[in-house]
Amino acid sequence: MKMHFCIPVSQQRSDSLGGRYVLYSVYLDGFLFCKVRYSQLHRWNEQLRRVFGNSLPPFPPKYYLAMTPSMAEERRDQLERYLQNVTADPNMLRSDVFIEFLKRIQLNTFDVATEKAALDVFLPNGRSIKVEILTSDMAERILEVVSHKLGLRQELVGYFGLFLIRFCKEGKLSVVKKLADFELPYVCLCNAEVENCKVGLRKWYMDPALDSVLMDCRAAVDLLYMQAVQDIEEECAKPTQSQRQELEAFQKENNQIKFLELSQEVRHYGCMQLDPCTCDYPEPGCRALLSVGNHEISCCITLPDNQTQDVTFQMSRVKCWQVTFLGTLLDMDGPQRILNQNLELRFQYSEESRWQWFFIYTKQAFLLSSCLKKMISEKMVKLAAESPEMQIEVLEQGKSQKYHVQQSQQKDYSSFLPRKRKIKRAEGDCVLGTIKEEDL
């Protein structure tokens, strides 16, 4: 599956010789990932082509004369599609050429030198552990270091991930985004857009049944138990009164296995709960609380008369989804900042034999989209295990795993469409109007 790369902003800059060039602001999951010139991407493409040949997606051609606005728009669109397509290939994601370029461009964008540093990684119970890293270490590497320090078995590391998290009022945890394997966590924390964020370790799968795979590893059980306790305390998972009493008894006995086994029966256990947001169902402007996981999107909707309504959307009936940018951009000399960042995620759902669109307005739209992708990939893996004649390829933690699948009816259509913008920018900057990404 492709990643949420987009290029919403480009800027005209002067070089040391008085010439002009375009600097592209590349965003990943709605946050600034790097700033890069066409010439840098062109050299990177040439290096990749020497390794992968014609399997690379097409790269936009050079222009030897000044570009017209339409040519500049076409190039931006082509560069964006190139980044989306090249990161969809698991072989390229693991290549040294791919990794070293993205590592260097992130460091350069945020003016971070490669050096030793200490990084606090927060566990699901709010406690942090300090690990010694290099500022240029990728999330995949840091995840391995943290997992080794905790005693997590190597083959189970892929069931966990590093996230940007934020502790809100009363200590409640909010997940900002999942860090891609090639992102540099230390550098991410230097981004002004993620102010007050921390790096957190959490499980990264949406099917609670996968807990069973981890039950014979003490460190994995500890992590699952921490997260289950936290989710119940923060009311992300909602046990009945009798379940709560049993869980409290197991907690007093420190019987983590029994606690986790009973948690499997708790409503919303293992789901990702988003921050409060708004939706258009059953009417525009309704407040909503979303829990995503276990093959469904569960919404607790507050109606205008303050009555609540629970609505559940099964993933098997979701056809596609799309992300639209509704925020405002403010360009400065430093890193690109997004102010009042609001995103819309809409998904098409089959109800009573007809397709309808459901709109959600949340700053965590890209996180929600990542969760939907995860549920689809887990479903494909499960189908592959049940049907040997099927074949698909699923990318997890930078590793390619092949499975057999004959067909899939679901398609992830994801777009990043700025609208109703109020933009303050330096002369020569260009903010583009349509950015699309299609994911299968």
C-alpha cells in the first residue's frame, strides 16, 4: 500500500549564483517530512534506477527552459505520484539508496547533525525508558533497540510500533501519528508542528485476536497488559460492571494473562480511539468519538439534543475513503507550519444496498486512514492463511511477506485536497490546489 505523501507547497528560492530553483515541501501523514529540490530527487532517482532498473515508476523529465505555471503544476503532481509509488515497493523501502537519501534529507531539512543523543521512549503505562541513539537513527532501528532493552523477542517486534503521542489534559494520551520505519524520531521531535509530542511504544495491529501470538513472551505480555490497563482507565475500552470487577480482581492478583483473556471480551478492546471530532451523521455538526479496530469503525455520536447514538460501520462494507485538507498554511523562513490543521476523512459505505458517504472532521484523519489500511492488510493475511491458492504481498515493518489472494474488492482512495484556504506566504511561493493519492 502506498504512503500518505503529498506536496502541498512549493517555493521559489535563489541559489548562491543568483539562479532560481523550486523547493518542495514534502508532507507525510499530514506533517512536514522534508524540503527538497527537484535536482536532489533526480539524482536519487538515477541512483535507484541503477539498482532497480525499469521497475521504478516514471520520474518527471528535466526542463531546460523556464517552466510555465501549468508545467510547474504538472511537475509537482508527477513528483508527488513518484514518491507515493516508489514507497509502495517493499524492495525499494529496504534498499540502502532509499534509506540513506531519506535519512540525509530529513537531517538537512531540520538542520540536525548526526551525533549521539538520549531519547525517552514512553511505554503504554506512561513510564519512559531512556535509550542511547544517534540522531540519524530510523524508527525501525530505535524500535529494535527499545525491544531488545525490554526483552521482546525479535520475531515479535513487528507487532509493535513507535508513535508520536501527546499527553493532554488530566494526563489523557492522544496518538498523533504512527512513525514510518524510515522516519527519524529524534528529528521528528524537532518539527514545530509536533510541539509537546513524545515518542511512544504501542502495539500496532487492529485485530485483538492477534494477542494470542504474543502470549508466550513475558515482555510482550507486559506491554499488552500496560496498554489494556491504560485503555480501560481512560475509558477507551468499555467493560461492563461485572467485567470491571473481574478485571480489578485479576489486577490485584497481578494475573496478567487472565486479565488479557477477559479483556478480549470487553467492548472496544484493542481499538485505536481518536480524539473527539465532528461528523455529518445523522446530520452535520454532530460531535463524535471514534474507536477503530476489530474490523469496524465504531462511532458514539452526540446529537444536537445531547442524546447519544452508537453507530458501527463494518470494514467489509467500506468501499473506499478519501482525506481532504481543510486547514490554513502559514509559510515562514523556518519549517513549514500548518495552523488550525483540520482534515476531513470521508468513506463510502454500503447500507441497505446503496452506497453512502460518511464524513468525519478530525486532525487525526491520516492516523485513521493508517488504521483502515492496517485492518485491510490483516484481513488479507487472514484470508491467505485460510486459502492457500490466494497470493498478495503485504509490507510490514520494512519486510515483504507474500500471501496468495485471488481478488480484493476494497480500494483505498486517499486524497489531500486543500480548500477554503487563507494563505500567508512569501512572494514566489506556490500552494497547489489538488493533491491526490490512490492506494490499493
